[in-house]
Amino acid sequence: MSRPSAAPMERAPFIAPRHRSWVIRLLRHPTGAVSLGVIAIVCLAAAVSFVWTPYNPSSADAYARWLAPSGAHLLGTDAVGRDTLSRLMLGARVTVVVATVATALAAVCGTVLAVVGTFSYRVVREPIAVLIDVLIAFPTLLIAMMLAASFGGSTAVVIVAVGISNGVNIARVLRPEIRQVAGSDFVRAARACGVSKPGILWRHILPGVTPVFIVQLSLTAALSILAEAGLSFLGFGAPSASSSWGRMLAETQKYVTAYPLAVVWPGLAVTITVLAFHLLGDALREVTDPQLTRYDGTNRAMRQLRTLVGPR
Amino acid sequence: MSLVVSGLSISIGGTLVVDDISFSVPDGQRFGIIGESGSGKSMTALALLGLLPEEALVTGSILYQDRELVGLRDRDFAAVRGDQIGIVFQEPQTALSPLRRLGAQMTAALRIHYTLSRAQAQEAAIDLATRVGLPNPESIVRAYPHQVSGGQRQRAAIAAAIAAGPDLLVADEPTTALDVTVQAEILDLFRRLSEEGGTSLIFITHDLAVLRQIADRMIVLDGGRVVEQGSVTSVLRNPQHPSTRALVAAAHATAWKRPEARP
């Protein structure tokens, strides 16, 4: 009865992998760290703008119009002599608020639509599929302009428009992913262990789609910043009194041939922030997917980098 | 009688995949179901756990410990799954979630059917890993499935199935995806588990050579019907139905004269 065969039968001893949390792996990831740094700077600028800016961002100075970058005005001044750096910092507030709120809205919208659209009764499921397909056909900017036309242009309208249209997009991407995970063997095995349907959703399906979800969220953040800038540029977004990067572009673009630098700064701010969110998405996907990660917490991108740079 | 299946039929989308099959498995017995692909053996296994696709139509009766399982609501069935009946599937590659540590997956059934503290769950995971013969139990419970071998994954899947101590274990082709030496070890493990715990075992396979090493009694399925039944030795000695003969011939042709054939 008690045979000694309870002893290990497979020869290769198992060496416990050193497992780092994905936060640490993200910080060690080259593009992850850089993009996170850029986003942190934007957030910090927005936060600091509440207590301090180099100059009052809304005070005009007729004697300081179109100043070139200098020690006094690091990024120069605009047509009415306002300090560009101060206005950029103020604009960062709008960017941060739009990126977080619109992305959160899109995340909730997208997840609910995708989950209900996959697991609900047929009479609910199929209309949702149709709704997703129909809403996909309308570009974000068009929806935002329609909303702005009927409710007046404001940052809130931009957030709702961008949040909902990106939420639908997330749902469209997530639905086949969810269906695939739901049909996998390990979900069946977990069901066989007695895990309830909500338990399966929470423990297996949502974690299973997280890598895709995270990439979509960072894309959404990037797109919402871009959409906000675009709508403000066109005059649908932030009211003219407030300062947003899109507005700054709109105000300076008339003078692009005379004072190109004044256009470059807000343009650069938008571009770099959007790029940072895109790169953050890629980095997050790599560090949250255990199949892309080795025991030591390095991942493919880092190993490739090391083969290029050589051992340190 | 622990499990009594009588007149079980399953149809999916109008196709009859299991046609009026009956068998019974007394407590502690190791029972074999054999048949070619598409003979309905996996569907039978899924029916025992109420895991058939929603569009499947099940008639007949599955009595387990005098409780009728056919027509049970999914929520009630969840209380049976893992706790009273466990199942091991064919593919160790995909039967474990790539995102959760082996320890967490092995103790899933325990944590659902009983209340365990974190430390107790950890202890149970190590204990289970030891029972199914996983090397270095303390560290392997912290590993992810892709970090261990196929045989080790199948051991972990078996551990997950037996975690809450079910009285009936269904094994749906658990050795098919493994190579022959690992196969022998896993069979050994199943035999040991059923002997130690007095667990009944329903072993599903298409390989007579495997079945012969593990089961006492068996049924042969063909096209969703039971074509032959009896003790493994008598069926093997005197196969009546052509499909049984074909399976015997196939077994002879391949691994029949394996040296470690039954002790």
C-alpha cells in the first residue's frame, strides 16, 4: 500500500523562479521606465501648476510679446505676452483630467459591454453586438462634434464623447478575447473544480484579457489626449478662457511662419505625451504577460536590447 | 452502488452523440470507458459533471450517491463538482490557466468548498504537490504552468481534481498527450490515489493497453452505444464486437508487449 513511489519521479529539480511584481518589472523595462517618466512629468506639471507657475499664465504683457526662449521665459511668450511654459503647465491639467476620466469611462463602458455582450441572454447579447458595430462606424471626433453642437463645447462633452466611443472600441476588441478565454480548457477545468460562473469571470476571464485590455487603455488615453487637443483646436473643447494644448495650437497657428517655435511647444507636448502612452501600453503588455516574462523578470525587449548593447 | 447511469442519451444540435447507455460504478472501483474518437466517451464524462455545452439535450438518469444529477441546476451542480466528483482532462498544456500559480490552481476546489486561511491553503497546496509526486513541493506551488514540464502539469491537474477529496474521479484520456514513460508514472499515480483514498475512478481512453493496466471493469462505446461490457480481462480475452476487436488489434500492434505490463 505505502509504496515509496510518492518520492519525486521526474528528475529535473525544480528551481523556484524569482518572481518580481509587474510594477518593478515595468520600472526595469527601458521604454516602460521612460514613458512612465514622461507621464509622471506631465502629471507633476499639472499638479504644480495649482500652486506655482513661473508667471501668471493669463496675464498679458504688451512689452513681452513673442519673446524667444530665454532665461526669463524658458519657452518664450505668445502673441499677448503670456509665458508659454506657464500656459503649458496649465494645459497639462486638462490633458491629465481628460486622459484619466475618459479612459476610466471607456474602461467601464468597454468591460460592461463586452461581458454583457458575451454572457448575457441572447435577447440582450445580439442587440449589443449590433450597437457596437453601428457605433464603431462613427468616428470619435464626429460624435464629439455632434455632442458639442447640441450641448455646447466643454471639456466634459469631450470626455463623454471620447470615453463612450473608445469604450465601444474596447468592447469590440475585448469580446472575441473573452469568448476565446471562456472556451478554453482551463476554464472548463476550473468549472470542474466547482468554480461558479462569476468566479470564472473574475478569476480567469478578466485576468486572461488583461494584457489586451491594458494596451487598449493606454491607446485610449493617447487617443483621448489627441481628441481633446484636436477638438480644442477646432473650438469644440475647452472654453477659450482656459488653457489647453489644443487651444494653444489654435491660437498660435496663425503665426506659424513668423514664430514657428510658439507652435512647436504645444505640438511637442501633445506628441510626446501621446507617444509616451502608446509606449507605456506596449511595455505594460510585456511585463503583465507571464508568457513573455522569464524567471528573472527580464523580458524579450530587454534581452534584445542586451544582445545589441552587449553584456554590462 | 456509488454511481448508476441508466438510459443516458445526449444530443447536440439534433445529433445523438450518446445513445441510451447504462453502467454502474460501485464505491472504490476502477472503471474503464473505451472507444474510438467520436464514440461519445468524452461527452459521457462531461455529462457526469454537468459541463456539457448549453445547447446539449440530456435525457436518462445519472444517480450519484442516490442523488439525481440530470437536470440539476448549474448552481447546484457547482456544489457537486470538485467536492464529490473531480475530473482530469486530456491536455495538460491547456488545462491550467497560464496566469495563476500552480498552488492556487491546485487548491481551487478546496478554497471553494471549504473555508481556508491563506496559510492553510499554502499548506494544502504543498501537501497535494507531495501526494501527486511533484518535485520540490515548497517551491513548485509558486511556479506558473509554463515553467514546469507536461508531466508535472498533468500531476498538478490531478492534484486540482483530487484537492477537495472527491469520491469519484473521472479521468478523460489523461495520459494520451504524454510520452510513454510519463504515461506509466501517471497511471501509477491514479492507481495509488484510488487505492489510498478508496476513490472510485472512471478512466476514459482509446488505448486498451493503458486501460488494461488500470481498470477492473469496462464498457466499450461505439457510435454512442455500449457495444460490450464486463471485466477487463474477459473482454480482452474474448472480444465479441468488431470495434472491440479492432481496439484489441490496435493495442497488440503498438504497445501490447510492453515489459512493465501488469504486475
